[in-house]
Amino acid sequence: MNKVILLGRLTKDPEVKQTPSNIAVCSFTVACDRRFKGQNGERQTDFISCVAWRQQATLLGNYFHKGSRIAVVGTLQSRSYDDQNGQKRYVTEVVVDEIEFIDTKADSQGYQGAGAASAQQAAPMTPPAPAQMAPQTPPPAQQIDPGFEASMDSDDSSSLPFDVLGF
């Protein structure tokens, strides 16, 4: 099985290009923090190369930007090519199958700096006073549905038109 799931931030604005056959392609890098901290006490970050094609590439170009949080699902692929000097280069990248928005539109704008001072950010959240938090009383444990007859709640299966197998 070859499946990769990444959650991180874009390292730069995605740039969508067209192949000679007019197919949209977008190469981008996702910065993913590791779960553990290094010896110096700081989290290390991996920078994972990804490539998206067709609609996924267009979606990236239209709605994501540097710093956007993104979830990527895809497959790991290795390939090689000859560079301008004739040297053989090897590339390992994630070929994108799915992209998910992680930020809301407001989060995304706030991260870029636009609209960062919203009313919720300006005023700190304060918990409601105890008087406002009246305890909710649960419904009575034995509410009887008006269409429910008490006789329907019995274990007498002899009057059923089918056999009950040990239930």
C-alpha cells in the first residue's frame, strides 16, 4: 500500500502552470512539524515536496496561499531526470489525490494579516457567570409515549406471528 497523509502549511504561494498539452500542474511544499522535540527542545519540521494535477492544481492556485494550513492525501512517487548539466537527479514527491481546507476563510485572512482584528480577537472570552449557567434538568427517566401500551413492553413472545430465537 502506498498512501501518504500530510497536515501542514504551504511554504510559498502555489503557482499553477500548464503542460504543453494544456493540463494544469502545481508543485508545492508542505511544512509538517514532527511529533517530538529535538535535543534542543524545539520541534523539527519536514518540508515535503508535492505535485497536484488538473482540478487539484487549479484549486490550490485559486484558494491557497503561503502559510495556509492544508491536508494532503496522495501517493509517494520517485522519479529521475537529467538536469541542464547532464547530471541524473532523483526526486521523491507526493502525488496529490485529495486536498482539504484546514483553515476557515477568516483564519486564512487572519494569518495573512487581513482582518486580523476581529471582534472575537479584540475582546477576551470570559466564562458566563454561575447564575447564567443554570443546570439543565434531564428528562424523566420513564417517559411513556402516548401511543405506547405497557403490554407492548413484556417478554411474552407467544403471541408474536414469528419465532423468537433466543432474544
